[in-house]
Amino acid sequence: MEIHGIPQQDVTLDGPGTRCWFLTPDVCPLLAAHGLARVGIDDSDAGYQRVRLRPAGSFILESSEGQGRILLEGRWQNTVEGGVVMAPPRALNAFHTPEGHRWKIAYARYDEPPGVHPLIDAGSPLRLSGHTQLTRALSGLRDEW
């Protein structure tokens, strides 16, 4: 459900052609040692959507191929290849793959319970200039895993 284009509930939809790979601390305990709750690479098709109204930890997303849309500053904005978005904990975090597009992302979500100073200390998600090597690092981890 959306009101004025803003999601009102948590959503996890993959879409028919989406492939998701991820690791969590229950299968890779070293993630927890570094404060990571989940890392992954999603190669998505139209219909892919993620909405977290109040996620527990900071979130970093690198767009490596194709095009997606991210809710930034209260409006949906297109991503660029190599672009990075960082989202703070306990603030609305939403993104999706639009019709007619594919979108490949790499991401890391941190485990930051209340009382822990968050990695991303902002009121809403931020777009960064430049890019990281997150996709490259997680692709190597996936290949080795």
C-alpha cells in the first residue's frame, strides 16, 4: 500500500526473473564479528521491490548494472550504474526495479540495535557521489563461498 507514492508497510517481492544471493551470520559467523546482519547481490527483474519502514541497521547499496528506483528525500529517483546509496537505521528505506528494466545491486546491512551509534547518522537515505568496490568484494566472497 502507498500513500502519495510513499510505502506504508514492509514489502519483499522478487519478481519472476530475479536471482538473489546472500549471507547472514547464521551461516557465516564472521559477519556478526564485523557488525553485519546480511550481505548480498540481487540481479532483479521488474516486480522486484524492498521496503523497510524501520530497519534495524544502516544499509549500503551499490547499483552495478541496469536501473532501479530508490525513495530519496520523499520522492522516487532513478539510480545510476556505480551509484551508492546509504540508509540510516530506523528510517524508511525503499527501492524497486521498474517495468522494462533489470537491475543488479550489491548490499550490506549492519546490525545496529537502539543505543549503538549508527554507521549512517542521517534522517533519511543519502546518495553518494563516486562509487565503492562493494559489488566486486561481494562477488569475490560469493565465488569463494
